Amino acid sequence: EIKIIKSIKEDKEKLSASAYDWKNILSLEEQQRASRFHFENDQHAFILYHAFKRLILSHYLEKDPKEIEISLQEKGKPFLKNEPLSFNLSHTKEMAVLAVSSDVEIGVDIEKIRTSSNYLDIAKRFFHADEYHQLIKIENTHQQLQHFFILWTAKEAILKATGEGIAAGLNSFYIISNSHKLQHTYPSNIVLTPLQTPNNYVATLAIIGENRPVAYRELSFFRRQ
């Protein structure tokens, strides 16, 4: 079973206070990354999302969250040293999703559906040609925009699961979306699963190997579970 833990950021005042409380459980490297954000609200969000990640992992590993060793693969995918657990974190400014599994490699991506005048230009430049043609056949603008983010999250989730990252090229494979089922041409045995999200979000889970059942849990940043 794959655990999907969601957390939603609340108001700015609570966010600031909670970031102050949780910063100390982050690694030095994570604290340094947080400090590079120009805007304070972005710093606080980064701190909370990565504290959220450590708190959840500490529950499964039965370790102090500060003692969890997170390393990076050659192309940047985070992993746990000497632990039989894989995880993947994705977040927007308002919402975070953490996927956790004990037996398969996983990748997850969440995006807020936001209006952009150039999303078709982005698709034409970075997506596979077949995906671009899928998009331009959709006449309803809202449905077209939603489909763009379905494609985006599916591609990101695959590249995060494999550890290749976006540098591998978003146009090196394509996603086929039919009747809420996602398929792909990536040369590996990967299952794509759309995740439950609020209406203005899209999220996709990529599982390397056979499909697994998905269990959901939602947490608040502002009270200890």
C-alpha cells in the first residue's frame, strides 16, 4: 500500500508562527535552502513542507525527525540512507503531498490549476508533439488548461520516480489520457495514478512496477498529530 499524506497551508500569521516552531527539525542543508528564498512567506512554506516530510517519515521509521538522514541520488532524487522506505514530496504554495512506500519506488507531483496565457506555447516547446496535438483538439479553455496540468504532473511524477529529473526531457515520452486513465510511452514499467485533490489542483502518482492500493490522510500544519 502507498500512503498519500496531504497538508494544506492556512493563514499567513499561523504560517509564520509554525515555521518558527518547526525550523529546528530540519537539517542544516534544508535550513540553508529555505534561507535562499527572497520572500519570507516562501521561506516559511518551504520550512513547513519539509518539516511535514520529516514528521511523517519519523512516524514510519520510529526515529526522531531530526535524526533522519536524507541523501540525494546523482540526479537529485532524495532517498533515505539504510532504510526500507521510499518517499517523494511535491508542493505548491498552498498544498503539499507526500507519498510513502515500503516496497516500490514512487514519484508524485501536484500543481495548482492557474490561468496562463502561454500554456499552449509551453506545451508546444517542451511537451511531446502528440501531447500538444491532444491539447489543441480540446475546445473548452478550462478543460484544455486542466488537461495541460494533467499531462504536466504525470510527466513530472514519472521523472521523479525514476530519478531522472526534468533534465531527461519532457518531450522524450508522451502521456495518453483517456477516460481518467493515464498511460505513457516511457520505456519502463510505470503505473500512473491520478490522486484525489481539491477542484483547483491536479496531482499524479507514478509507481515503478505493479500498481498498489493508495490510502489517503490529511494533516494540519498547526497542531501536532
